[in-house]
Amino acid sequence: MNIEPKVSLLNSLVFFQGNDMQRQITVNLGNLVLSLSDAMDLADSSLIQHQQRTAFVVWEMGKAVGFSAERLEKIFIAALLHDIGAFSLEEKISLRNFEVKSVENHCIRGEILLSNIPWLKDSSKIIRFHHRQWQHWDKSIEDPLVFESQLLSLADYLEREIDRDHYILHQHEEIISKITSLSGTLFHPGIIDLFLKVSKREEFWLDLVSPRLYALLLNEGPFRKVEIDFSDLSLISELFRNIIDFRSRFTSTHSSGVAASASMISKAFGLTETEIGLMEVAGNLHDIGKLAIPNSILDKPDKLTKKEMAVIKSHTYYTYYVINTIKGLQQIAEWAAYHHEKLDGSGYPFHCSAGELSTGARIMMVADIFTALTEGRPYRKGMSKNGVVEILKGLSDRRLLDSKIVNLLFDNYEEIFSYVTEKQAAAKHFYQNQFYFLHNQS
Ligand SMILES: [Fe+2]
Ligand SMILES: [Fe+2]
Ligand SMILES: [Fe+2]
């Protein structure tokens, strides 16, 4: 067997595996929403599956009342994404523990984010009111928006009442009586009756806390089998890009920058339109695993301690884990998740060798560093071209980054830089107009 010396691999580019990339990607809607919902709740052991469990409850209640397939799917998706507007891990935890002062902000943010995607618009309305108490509604329960919001509200409340350290059937009666006591105030009596009906079976409670809930929802959940195409995939990747970036005002445009530079470098490299589009999706999602990292670490202005760095190292692991569970996006999972790898195997957390790093991953590695260097941080300004070139050249000379890709960036520097700046300005504009005033007010 002829084993190529490592050094020649460093300078050669590993091309996409042709045919696979040429076809248009389609992804199952249910699979996508479920995996992204899962990602949002990875952050803390007290949150794992919070939205999935909430979705399970609304599904059971919706079935019991005889919802149409379409209505069931809308509320199910709303439940899976209902806390999407709670940006920081700290906010999510305080919501779950009933400790947050104002619940309004995350509802408003959730509605703004989802209303940008046509097929999520109806679900966004339900999310807007998922904390509204029955006694504060001035509309009839017959109104579908009121009915759905009340269902979601009860399901969310119920999930938060569960003590994760105790066996469910040793606490379910207490939870039932607590919820029943809220009839007429937090919840409409008819909604309580519905809940009593579905919660009679032990099976309901055992399913609710089952570690295999993801598989149950994926295989049997009320998703019509909708395959979404590239343009919808792109929209939802932008939605998640926003929730990743808007968690911290300091990095509120980072993923926009990485997606923009990755797509520009891909174009300079000569990739096809489809590949360039998919690289943009991968760029949007490359830091999705940061949803599992607390803001106290992400926003820290000083150098991270060794322990904090060890926590940071998990973010690309989660990026891979989340995207890889979406059928059809396995290749994108690699491009997105390998951005902290190095060609000599010294990156983290996978320690990929050069041979394992495809062109897409190599481009993402360069795009991520380029964007981070050109962006400002609380403790430093964005770097000038000379500074960026010096650092990237150093990394490529040490054979940590692919020199051909770094050179492509240098050759097209002005064009790439101005495109990235333009994209980041648009993201900043959206962030400042819609979200800045809501930040840290919760
Ligand atoms: Fe909430
Ligand atoms: Fe919630
Ligand atoms: Fe990263």
C-alpha cells in the first residue's frame, strides 16, 4: 500500500465526494425542527428535553380534543421551539425555575424570530402568548389562538413542575392537584379537564420523562411528512444563526461573518452554486453548539481559565452532534463542526488528521479565524488587513491551515472583506432594531 507522506496531504486539497454534493438537498421538516429543539435544551441538565416534553404534552392534548393534522403540527412545532426567544442559558434556567421577573421578553423575541419564516408564522403567534394567563385573556377560549396558547401554557407549566430527581409516578398526583388548583386563573377550566383526561394513564407520564422521547417524537410525532428544500433550509439556518449570535451583543454578527466569508472563499475556490449555498448554511450553524455554553463564559472579557476553555471545547462537539442527527446534513455537520481542527491534528475536540478534513472543513477553519480577527471584541478592535494576513500566514506556514485556501483569501481579500462587512452590517441592523432593547432585561 502506498501511504502518502503527511506533508503532501497538507498541501493537497481533499475534494468533495462528487455526486453526493451535486444533488439538491432535501431535509425532513420534523427531523430538522426536533434536532434544533434538542440543541436549544442541551445547555443544562435541568433543561434537557424541556421543549420536547412540552411538545409531547400538547400533542397528547391536541389528539384528545380531535385536532386536525395541520392544527396538531402547528402547535407541536410551536411547543418544540417555544423558548427560542430565551437567548442566554441563564435566562432559560430562570424560566424553568419560575424565577424570571418578566416572561414577556422571550415571548416577543420568539415571535419576531419565527415570523420571518412563512411556514412558522402560525406557530410564532402561539409562542407569543405561551405565558399569558387565562384570566388575562379578553377573548373566548373558542378562539384557536387562545386555545392553543392555553394548551402550550399548561404543557410548559407542567414540565417545569417535574422534579427531575424523583421518580415520576411518585410525584404525578401532586402535579395534577397543583395544576387543577389553577383552574380559572392560569388556565381555562376546559383546558384543565382535557389535561385530566390525558394524564389518567401512567403511560402518559412514563412517556413524558422517557430518555427515548426524541425517537418517539421523531418516529410517531404529528409531523406531516414534509421535505423542505434548500431555500427553506437556508431560512431556518438563518433563524438559528440569529439565536446563536444574538446571545451576546459582542458576537452578534459572528456567524453571519463566517457564513459570508465561507461562501465567498468557496466561490473563489470554484465550487458549484449548490455547494456555495450549503457552505453558507454550514457557516450559519457552525457555532450552534455554543447554545450549550453559559453566557458567563461566552461574554467573559478576560482570558479564559483552563477550566473555562475545557467547557468551550465542547461547543463544536455539540455542533456535530446536533447537525449530524438531521438526515441529509451529515456532510454539513462536518464542515460546520471541524472549524477548530488543525491540519496537524492539534485542533479540538476531534483531533482530525489532514486526511479527514475536506475542502469544506478547511474553508470553514479559515473563515472562522478570518472573521474572528476582523471583528471587534469588548477588549480589542477588529484587526487591520496587515494584522490578519500576518496571523493567517503564520498559521499556514506552520501547516495548521490549508495554504491554498489562505492564499485564495489573500488574493480576494478586499472583495471578501467588503462582502462580509456588508452582511454583518445587515445582521447588526436587524439585531439592533429588534432585539437590543430587549437584551438583558429579563
Ligand atoms: Fe417560556
Ligand atoms: Fe418553557
Ligand atoms: Fe467556534
